[in-house]
Amino acid sequence: MSKKDTEKAMKYEAVLENLEDSFGDWFDGKFELPTMTNNLYPYKNLFTPIKVNNLEIKNRVVMGPMGNVNMADENGRPSQKMIAYFEARAKGGVGLITTGLVPTAYKEDPSVSEKSGLTYFPRIDGSRTNLVGWRNLAYAVHSYGSKIFIQLTPGLGRVGNPECLLTKLKFPVSASWNPNYYIPAIPCKRLSDGACKKIIKKTAQAAIDAKVSGLDGVYLHGHEGYLLEQMSNPAFNRRGLGRYSSWQQFGLDMVAKIRERCGMKFPIMYRIDLSLMLNATYGNRMKKIKSLKKFRNERLVIDTLDYMQNLVKAGVDIFDVDLGCYDNWWLPHPPASMPSGCYLDIAKIVKDYFKENNIKSNAGVEVSVVAVGKLGYPDLAEKALREEKCDMVMLARPLLADPDWVNKAYAGNVKNIRPCIGCHEACIKEFIEGGHPQCAVCPTTSFEENLIDGLGKADCPKKVAVIGAGPAGVVTADTLLKRGHKVTLYEKENVAGGMLACASVPKIKYELKNYVEYLNLQVENMKKNTSFKAEFGKCVSAEELKAGGFDAIITATGSNQVGLPINGAVQKHVCTAVEALKDLNRLKNAKNIVIIGGGDSGCELAYYLKYELDKNVTIVEMAPTLMTNTCTANRGHILHYLDKAGVKCYNCASVSSIDEDCVEIVYNSSKTVPNPYNTWEPVLPVNIHNPLAKKIRNLPKAKTIEADLVVIAAGTVSNNELFKKLQEINAAPLIYNVGDSNTCGKVFTATKQAFNVAKTI
């Protein structure tokens, strides 16, 4: 490498280190806290057509891949559920739709199918009967002038399900002998060159099948540590011999083969990370952590740019680019606590490189660069295009939250875009646990096939009372009103939002705050309907509701925080997380704060206290892991930066007593206790048994922690007393209970229950 190239390489790596460092306190002037404004309307750049190879796309919005797991039948044919899901986004105005990943090498990668041969992924191989589903999907999308690319993955490799070792007696595979991501003690077998050539051939066949089925292009999944990434990154590909010991060769051969089979005018898109960011993320831990040690020689930014240039020569027309992999999963899947527009500078690096080096596609046009990373705000997306940081913008979760995002942006109706809250509960965590992608704030996502004719008006309009204006209450009232019912919405506070109002206080919860504002806007919109009445600032009793003569009553009264039977828990300097966020002076006046409970609320509160208020914070948690039930991406970002900020976490610990100025705890001091900051390995779902897991030995030790404020974040319990009383006195012919007052959970469960009840009354 020349001196000039070395300087460039160092400059690029410095950009990564600065980014990684900024993602902790990003809200401190480094990134904006966006809201749903339309200051840049009309969005001329966003709605300018663009040409990719020989294909014209009507606007600059790309629907990102969201993994259509369990949305096809067991043999892989796209179902009506999957078709209606994509059709809704095409109808909503999206220019280019991309599907979730579709594996192409079932024989070579045993992790992508079950023991029976069935799969939870859509398939375009295996049987020609699968093609009809893809043809129907293409017809549906094209009806609205949208285009669609199929995302192909040669396999999952080391990030695939390791259960294939138990169910099929076959090791998962990879570019070299690599540890499996989910269970690092399980090795992944090195693919032979012969197997690699078969995978390339099968992927090219899938591409030509997609073309014949009417799809508009192919989209290769070459990032995030999937098999194509493993073959094309020296972090994972440490082969010493053979054709594919050259880490670029597998990807180049695959693109060339697709181009050979599909012709020069068929668009090829490639998803890539500019860097895995493992060294920038973990630093010296890369030398100490067993499951990370092998991956130190990751592809540098300058290497990636060179590879991208060669991919263009082989036939790639368009890239989307970001950072990270499974081992730092919050980067490729930026959660609620990450900034919006986090990778615009990364897209700009690629766009500038192509321009400086006059890199053109085989079609003789500029190679399009798609920006990704929480761009679901029209002003932010438009600004990125105006500043030439990218050529297109990719929206994934925002289009799950509101399938009409594009049409609303085009009309300038931005404030009525339903915002994504970045929770990952329904779109990722749901299918990891056996479901299919959905959305926490949009209960119709992935159920569009049941609403072809819309909600439908009620046969007999009823007089309905809804109590509580949190997410469940607002969704219930809105759905009932749209169906023609007369609705009265009661809320004890003066604003809508419920518990989310105080939960959205920390700056990392800015998207939750935007959602609360959206809920209040929906209430204002409902007030324009003469069949709606809002009773805010009022606690209504069961007797009053019975006297109101309602045909149906729906309670959405939320939950209460749980206390703990700890000696000293009832003192002035002890409060719940909700009480703390409602009384910020209490937090500001404290110096040393102990949080009892390491779930979502406890760890997010600790983040707020450390990064925004600069407090000394300690978390005490009984379980072996923190944020155990949280999506890996959301969990990873919070824990990584709590670690960097020096927030002390005691897992496998319990509180003995709370005194005036300290907390007495007993913690397990054994070296077998899991590292509470471990973000390089996931917490496995409870129904997945890890036979290789090490047992935790108990070595209890007492400790005193200084504290002038103690916050209990031990979860919630349903506030269902009003519902029980209404039932007892027969207050109405129909009585339902929805949201946290029924099942304490997430926004996802609240809105789902609310919608399902309201659509049936």
C-alpha cells in the first residue's frame, strides 16, 4: 500500500472510531433529534425518478428488507399474507420494494431448513410451484407503479441456527472454521471450493428464476456477517488455499454468474457494510474474548471500497451501505436509542469515492448509493438527497409503522405519519421467537390479507366508552370511530400517552416522544368527528359508566409499578422508575443512585442518569443477564455504552436492605457469573436449550453501595380494578379489557389487543 493509500486508510478508520464513540452521547449536539416536520416540503428530490441500469424507479424511496420469515407456506411459496403485505407498501407509494432474504443453497447450508426439509423462509428454488407466488407478488406490486427486487442470500453460515447439529447431525457452515454466533462452542465447518461453486450456480439460477417471474432485479445480501459476507471478509475468510482464499473472489464470481445468466440489463443490487466495526467497537477485547479473537483481521474501509469497485466491474448497479454485523448487532439494526441518519456519512464516503474515481456501472451510468439508518423523517431524507450524501433512501421499519409513509410525505401530510418507535419487538424479536414480522404501532402490518375490503362499518352502531388514552385506548377509540360507533374516551390525565409520556423523557427515547405526540394528534383528529367525545382530566367510576347507558365499555387503564419486599424500601429517598421520571428534581438533586432491576426500564433509566445528568449509577439485578427479554440490537446498544460510561452492574445479585445513605447487597462473586456487558453473544430464547452452557457456581459476597437515591425498576402489574368492578356490577352488555390492564407487556401487545377488540364490536 502506498503512503497516500495508507493515509487514506487511516483517515477512514478514524471516521469509524469517531462514529463509534459518538453513538453513546450522540444527542449532545452530534446528531439531531428529529420530529415529523415538513419544513422542506415539497420534497422535490425525494420524488424525482431515478434510473438503475435500464430500470426507471418513480421516486427515491426504497423499502428495506425485513425478513419475511413465516410469511410463505412451509415449502417456501409466497403466501397471500406476504403478497398483501408488499402490495400495501406499493399502494402506499414506495418506489422500489426489496423482499426479505431468500436462501439459495439449502443443501450446502443446513441451518436454513428444518429437519423435515421445510423452511420458515420464502423460497424461489426447490419447486417450480414456488414461482407462482413470486409472479403474483410481482403483478400486485407493479399495479401501483412500484418495482421489486428479490433479496438473495447464499446462506446464513455462522449466524444460522446451530440446532441443525442436533436435528440433522450436520455442522453449520462458514468460510473457515468459525464459532457459531448463537452458541460459540459449536464450530462452523469450512465450505469446500466445490460447495462454493455450487452455491454460486444456485444463486444465479434463483436470479434468472426471479427475472422470469417478473421481478425487476436481484439484491445480494452481502453484509451483517451472513454467508456472502463471511466469504468476502478476511475476518471470517482465513482460507489458505484454493480459489476462494482470495476473499473478494466468491462475491465477484457470484455477480459475474448472475450477469451471465440474466443479461446486461437486469439490475443487480448489493448490500454491504463499509466495515464490520468489530475492532472499533471492542478494542482490546478482540484479543481477549474467545468468540471474537479470530475476527481481528476485518476488512478495512479502503479494502471495502476496492471490493465495491471490482463488484461494479463484475456487474453491480446499486449498493446500500451501513456498518456492523451480528456481533455488534445494534449497528446494522440501529434501535430506538440510536440517532436517526446515523450512516449518512458512510453513504457519503462511498458516493464520493465513486465520483472521484469515475466509477460507472456496466450500463454506463453512475452507481447509485442508497443510504440507510433510521431515515423515517421526510425532512431528514430530503436533506440527505439535497446534500448529495446518497442517491436513494432506504426505509424499513418506518414502512411497517405506516405503509402510507410515501404518499403522506408526497402530500405534505407529515404530522399524520405514524412514527416507528425503534423497539424491534414486533418486526425482529417476534419472528426470532417463532412468529412473523409485525409492527408495535401498526396492528394491521402483516395482516393486510384480512383487510382487503377495509375495516368495514358496524352493522349496528353502538355507544362505547373507552377508559384510558394510552396506546391501547387511542387505537381502540380510533378504530371504533372509523367503524361508525359513538365513542367517549376517558383519561385521568390532560394528555394522551399513558405511561409512555414519562417513559419518553430521556433523549434516547425521542422516537417514543414522537409517538406520544402522534397519539395526541390522533385524539385531536377524532375530535373533529361529531360521534366522538373526549373526557380528559377525569377519573370515571364504574357506577358512572353504568349510569351512562353504554352498549360496550373497554378498559385500557394501564399498569402500576411493582414494589419489592425489601427492608427499608419505604423511605423518602426510595421511589419507582415512573415516580423518578415524573419528578426530575429528585434525580437532579441526587449524586449516587442505585437502580434495583436490570430490565429495560432500569437500564434505560441508568443510561439517562449517566449520559444526561452525569450521575454515579449502579444497577442491581437478580438474573444472570440484563435486559434479558429485549431485542438483541436494543439491548446491545444500551449495555455497550453503559459499560463505556462506567455504570456498575451487579447481576446474580439481590438487595438485603436499603439504609439512609447506602444499599446492602449480596452478589455472586464467582468467575462463572456471566459478564453483564456481554453484547457479542445473544441471550437465547427460553425455548432454545444450550447443552453446552456452563453452570453458574454460587460464591456469595456482601457489599455496601453508597446511595442517596434508590430507584425500584422491578416491572409492572396490571391495573385492572375498574374492569373487575364493571364486570361485577354488569355495567354494560359488552365489557373488554385491553393493553397493560389486561396483559402487561409492550406497546406491541397493547395495540394488537385494542385493534382486535375494536374491529369486532
